Amino acid sequence: MVDDLVKALEAADFSRMIYQRRQLHMHPEVGFELPFTISLIKEELERIGIPYTERYGKSSVVATLGNPNADFTIGFRADMDALPIQDKKTVPYHSCVPGRAHACGHDAHTAMLLAVARGLYSIQDSLKYRVKLLFQPNEESFDSGARYMVQDGVMDDIDIIVAAHVESALESGQVGFYEGLSLAASRPTLIRFFGMESFDGFPQEGIDALAMAVNTYNDIQMMLVRELNPLDRFSCSISALNAGCTNNIIPAYAEMKLSIRAFNLDTDAYIFRRIKEIAQKNAALVGGSVEIDGQLKALPMLCDHEVTERVRRAARQVVGSENMFELPQKMNSEDFSYFLEQKPGTFFLIGTRNTDKGITATEYSSRFDVDEDALMDGVEILMRLALEDTGEPSAEFMEK
């Protein structure tokens, strides 16, 4: 099995992984509109010889390899989408698309999973399990790519599922683990207020959409501090309010964007219901109307103990116990939670911070980057899971 691992790591082709990661980094795409990314993935799978399908959800690719007669299937997931952020790095592979950047590492996740595909395909006859590789769209923006994939049955024949994510708070060579209830549910919400414009010299002839939004903002703040238990773990942030275009016209339209996060879905549902009631009340008071869109983007993320233990065993042989860390609960969210609602699984973090290389910017920063040398840690951990190889690496590999 150790010899299989050495062969798979060589076939994973570190230099090709870095080339593909940089190609994706230079051509970031957002949401479900991922033509370059999907083309690169499909071309690589076809080159390797791994069959795939695009039947799950929208803009996804799912490849299958391993033992076709196995009664156990392990799934590995990589998200593909970028962010609407300007890339300000001064590197040869900076984003070529104005206003878009891979500022959360999904380019690295995709490149890592393609490396896993190359490695596992080279030892396919040695695999005891079936392995499904899930390339998921739209983890970042308003909707959830994972939810659509689940609705179309991608988890039906998967027994356990694992995802790796890069992490700027951990140094290269470190790995972090979540277990149990780990991340919060997330509900990005958009409220549109509709009124009627008028000249500010005759304000009585208009219906002020901005006033509806301002009153809604204030009432939401009061609701959060007076109607909810302060010991509940939740947050509700109103991050954007836009209305009007000049100083002497009463605006007919206002738009508010907010984010609800909670570890308890009942708390999430209460906050969302009350926000709708507050917005509708304030619109009706002045004769306006309102539209509210607030699809649940991610569920509370629950990482399975047994699967997490399997990943720990694999990681221990890659980075050593001294470089493994248990992670606290965070108000972050991940739509990987939709997969975990269906089957046991876990979510682990690959440290990619390297001060010596100047790679210290955090995720969602315009200067975010990863230490590419750390990515093979994630590749090896995933391949060890597929092989169930938790033994010591061979001397031959250690010399490499």
C-alpha cells in the first residue's frame, strides 16, 4: 500500500497542479458561470481517462473512479467559484479579470482535486473503494451550488464525504480539524423597497423608499437586542443600503442587503420572519411595497466524529501530531453542510500561510494568496483516505 501511495503521489504531478492552479487563478469566474473552469476540469479528466457527468445541479462536474464493484463510496469535494474582488497582488499569475479574484482559495481546491484524480487513477486497480470527485459551483454567492447537487441525488451512492479548504490562519505544514457542530447556518437576504419619486419641494406627492429602509434598519436593531436571547449564537449584519441618485428627488427605490447567521435553525427562522414583518410594516405605513429574498445558503455544519478520526489518522502521517489542531466553532458558514446533512463527513483545513514568502493576507482580501508548497499535504491526505493507508511513508518517498 505504501508503494501505491508513492506511485500515486508521483502521478499527482505537483508541477501540473501548480500550473492548473495558476491558470484558474488568472481566469476567476463567479457563481454558476464557470465556462473556463469547467472546460479545464473536463479536459483534464478526459486526458486522464476518468468518466464524469454534469447531471447534478447547475455547472457541476462529478467524476468517478476506483473499484466499480465496491459497496462503499467516498466523496471528495472541491468548490470552483471566485469572488467579486479586485486582485491587487503583484505576481505573474494575478487575475486577468477586473473585479474578480480567487480570494478564498477555490482555485487551489480544484487543482488539488485534479491532482488527486491523477494520482488515484494511476493506482486504480489497488483501490478498495469507489471514489467520487465533486467539483461544485457557487459556494460563495447568493445561492448554493451544493444544494442543487444534493437535490439531484449526488449523495445517493456516497457513504462518506470529505472536503479540504486552505486556511491563512494556519502555517504551511499545519492541518486543522472541525468536529461536531462547527459552523453556522447562513441566510444572505435582499430587501427591495418600492415607493414613488417626487421633487423634494413637494415631498407629500412621493412615497419615500429610503424612509422605509431606514425605519426597517432601526427596527431590526431593536428586534435583535430585545426579542432574542443574548445567549443564542447568532449574528445579523446589515451591510449595504442603497437609495436615490441626487439631493432633491425623493427616491422611489431602496435596496438593503443583510446576512443572518445562526447555529440553530429555529433562531434563523425567527430572525428572518421578523425581518419580513418589520419591512412589510414599514412599507405599508407610507403606502409603499416590499420584496424580500432570503434563501437559506448554508446549514449549520456538523462534522462526523468517525470520519474526522479517519482524516486525523491520515493527516498524522503527513504532517505529524504536533502540526494538527482542533478548531473552535466559528460564525463562518459553508454550503458543504448540505452534503453533510445527507451523509457522514468532515471538513478540514490546510495551512497555507508563509511569512517568509510574504503570504500572510487573509481570505477575502485583495492580496490573498496561498503557499503552493502546502497543497500536496491536502492531496496526500485525501489519497491516504482513498487507500485507507495510515502507515509510515516509504524511505523512497521521504527522499523525494
